[in-house]
Amino acid sequence: MKKSPLLPAVLGMAAALPLAAQAQQDSSVTVYGVIDMSLAYTSKAAPGNHSRLSLDSGDQMASRIGFRGKEDLGGGLSAIFQFETGFSADDGGMATPGTLFDRKSVVGLSGHAGTLTLGRQTDSLEDIGTRYTSFQIFGGGGVRAGHFNSLDRITGARTSNSLRFDTASYGGVTGSLFYGMGEVAGNNAAGRAVGVGANYAGGAFGLGGAYYQSKLAADALPARAGDTDLKTFTLGASYQAGPAKLFAAWSQTRRPLQAPLAATGLVNITSATRANIIDIGVDYAHDARLHLLASVIHDRTDIARAGAGATRARTTQLNLGVDYLLSKRTDVYAVLSRQNAGEVNNPGVIGAAYAVAPTDDSAQNVLRMGLRHKF
């Protein structure tokens, strides 16, 4: 009997099919994202402290699209990746021009002990922010200014060229280590960042904290590359009391290289050398669809002066909101925020730093009504 040369090839393909199917089962790629649009009324917006009506993207939750994947390597070890970019849904622009995956760009390994990721990513202060501050219910766009214009990093500041290791949970306790490389030849301290965090979640109670420190990347005389530029930590706690989640957090941020100011009038709050931020709030689930939200953020700062002028300044932001879930992925919301400032320029409630803020320490009111869809 003459054998066909096709027979070995067919048998080989048949034998390979189960392996190919297994490979498909052991790896996956997910596309996900958020589109958040709101109609916003802002009082006393720059320039001229006039009212402003706008259609905004990402005031409540940053609009984004991302890709994440996982491959099972066997023995409980997996290869993972995640790429995420922010965009402005109102005009289609990139959130960070020139940086495609500005929100996250990592590859890593995940196993029984924990997860190691390498690339551009946030440190564990964002994790604390999403659990124990107003960030979790009012989004970064609406609370960034109240948190020392995000210098306390709880709304998600990114570090490129970084390594992060998150442990597995042991009795409800997780930990995190973070290292950002400055990549400056001849000076390993220049541009370097380090961070550490820990969290406990047990039943209705949660408790966590994180610390971050960064060094100056280049000389800014009299400061030198490698000098400590920022030190910040946040401690937070939450308690689920029936339908109400109560939360509170304290952040302290120091800027050792901030020089004394020669200006004698009102200055921006980011000129301060130290800030203490208190954030207290509640997320009350009236039912499965309706959530009632409230929080207050108080920021008290120290300002170094070379001459006359106030050395203590403050801002206080009150947030009230309602969130109604139309489905698991789509909700509508309304949020009213009021930002008061004393002895410092009001940083405003939404937008980029001071972009639509009052031109002095006047109070600002912002009403947002929006639609959010997750996919």
C-alpha cells in the first residue's frame, strides 16, 4: 500500500489542535474603557471671574480606553500586560499630547507571591485614594485641586521607567513596593522615586497607608540633581455601616526645595512648602441603583515668605452628589461642589491647575450633570 505524503501532515495537524485550543484557553486579551461626559456650570471662572458653561470629558471619571492581557505560564505563574490611554471625549483629543499610553504601560509577571509590573504606572498612593478619599466617588477631575492640586498623588500621578511589586493577600493584608529609575548617567539618585504601601481589608473595615518620595532630576540652582523634591504620605480608613460606606483620610505633603516667596500678595497653593489634607465622606446606597454622595476636603498649607504676606493658607471643598445606575455599566449623576479659599488663590474645582479657577480667593461653585458608560 502506497502511503500518501499528506498523511503525516494531517496527523500532525490533528495532534496539534488540542495544544492550540489549550493555548487559546490559557491566554486572553480584554479591551475596556470609560466614556464620561458632563454638562458643567462654573461660577467665577478665569478670566474675569465670569460664569462658564461647558461640555467636559472626564470630570467625574477620566475617559479612557485600555488593553490588558494574561498568559498562563504554568505552575501558578502568568505573564501580564496592560496599556491604557486617556482621551477627551468632547473633542477626541489625547489626554496627554505626545504620549500614547499616558495612563499605564506595563508588562509583568503574576504568581502566588504577588505581581511585578514594569513600565509607566501609578504608585500605591492611588490605591489608598480609591479606597479612602473622595476620589472613589467624585473622581480625580472633581477633587484634584482640593488635594493640593494632586501633589499628594492620591488621584493617580504616574511615574515612567518604574518597577512595582504588589504582594498577594495574607489574612486581608497586602503590601506594595515601588521604584522609579531616574536614568541619569553618573547620578543614580537624580530623578529617582521610591514608594511603599500597605492595606488591610477585613469584613466591613478597611485601613491603609502609603508613602512616596522623589528626587530632583536636574540641577535647579541652588538645588542639585538628586536632592529630595517631594515627600508625601496618606493614611486612610473606611467602615461599611449597613448601606453607608464611611471613609476618612489624612495626607501630608512636603516640598523641601520650595524657596521662600518674594511676592507679598495672594499666591497659588502649590507654592506652599507643606500641606495637610483631611478628606471625610460617605457613599450611601439608598437601593441597588441610587447612591447619595457627600464629602468635605480641607487643605491647610504653610507658605515660606521672604518678606511680608500670609504664611498660612487654606482651601475647603464641599461635594454633594447623586449617582443613579441605569445598568451595571451605565449611570447618570449630578454633583454640586463649592470651593472656598483663604489667603491663597482659589485653585478651582475642575479642569487643569487654575485653568478655570477664580483669579483671587473668591469662592467657586460648580454643578455637573453627566452620563458615564463603562465597557
